[in-house]
Amino acid sequence: MIIDGRKIADEIQEGVAREVEKLRERYDIIPGLATILVGEDPASKIYLSMKKRACEGIGIRYEEHIFPERVKQEEVIKRIQELNDDERVHGILVQLPLPPHLDEDLILEMVSPKKDVDGFHPINLGNLFIGNENLSPCTPSGIMLMLEKIGVDLKGKHAVVVGRSKIVGRPIAAMFLNRDATVTICHSKTKELGEHTKQADVLVVAVGRAKFITKEMIKDGTVIIDVGINRVEGKLCGDVDFEDVKGKASAITPVPGGVGPMTVAMLMRNTLIAAKRARG
């Protein structure tokens, strides 16, 4: 099975659009998302354009705040605080990565936990790790929904995560634990990586290395979620060698068209959730 992330994401966004319309009709509330971009990173601009397009299609009010590469940290924090106080803004997203001179952890912590639609604030991450999935990171949340949609029951399954970032690896490991899976986290210092990945019932790969996982590294029937986005010879590919493993896996996400659309869809859902909670 090739897992169609675009189709699932479209279904989510259609549901969010209906809820947004209800909020507007019943309470005269329009969910609002504000994004912050520092610098001219081309990939970041592409990601924000996708988010803007999704907001426009759903009916979420979108505003973009762009700063030059060498902006002072105090200016970014001041803008975040203004957005925290703006009742029209229900979600705030700081586009990562930030330039090296900015303290990424401090800036993310400045976002109100109630408006942290990326799910990276320490309070929201802490809630996730104690089993309270409130506003949770978008990519891991999207992956969980994909697995649910294709009927994967994680209880008792062995989930192996390759990558330990706070954006994907660590939060998705917590989500697997919340669903009673047995979890192994692998990373750049893991020895005999293939011995771990071959034990996976569900394998999530997020390392940023093109076609890194091959069929020799998985067992028959593994469900593979490929989070990587790499460009090789002008074409996009994932961290998994799709053509090599697809005959051995029971289900796999393509790149593009797998995890990426789900991340945007979950951002839309988180913005809706934040707007509803602000209304009470």
C-alpha cells in the first residue's frame, strides 16, 4: 500500500473548513494564523506559501511577519508578544530554522502556549510526554492520523524511530508510547543501525539523508513512514529508498505526497483548536 497523504490531508482540511464556517456563522469568529519568517531561506518561503494557500482555501485569516536576516532578537520577541496580545490571532508559527545569532529555544518559548500551533513550547511538549496531547507538533500528529486511517493498531507493536529531533523524532516517540507501542529511538551515534530497523513493525525515518534506508534494513511487512525531503539530481526523494523497499514493506509513504501535506493539514487543525479554546 502506498499511503496517500494528499488524500488524507484533503479530508482533514475539508473538515476544518466546515468547522471554521460554523465558528464564523455562530460566533462571528474567524480563526487567525500569524507566521514569522526571518531571512530569505528559499525552502522556508515555499513552506510558508503552502501554509498561506491552505489558510485561504479553508477560511483561516493569515498574516505574515517578515524580518531581515540580521534582525535583533529583541525585535522578534517584541512582535511575538504583540501577537500574543492580539485577540484576532489564535495561532503563531515561527518558521524554522532561524539564523544562528537568534536563540531558537528562547524565541519559541516566547510564543503563548495557547497560540503555539506548532506544538514546540515546553509546556505543550511537556503535556505530550505525560500523555496529554493538546497542541502537539504537526508532523508527528499527522503521522499518527495516517497510521490510524490505514488501520494500524499500535498496541504492542515495535515502533522504531530513526532521528531524535524535537520536531519529529522525540515527539513521535512519545506519541507511540501513549498508544502502548514499544519504542526504539535511533540516531547518528547508534551502532548497528540495521539491526534495530529490522525489528520494526512501524519504522519512521527523519534524518535528512537521501535513500538512506534500503530493503536490507527492514523486515517483510514493515509499515514505513518517510519524513525526509531531499533533492537529488533535481528530483525530490525521501530518506528511504522507495523503489528498493516498496516490494518488501506492507505500506509506505511516498515523497512527495506523503507526510508533507499532512503537516500542513494538522497546522490548520491546530489553529482551529486554538480558536475554539480562545472562545471557550
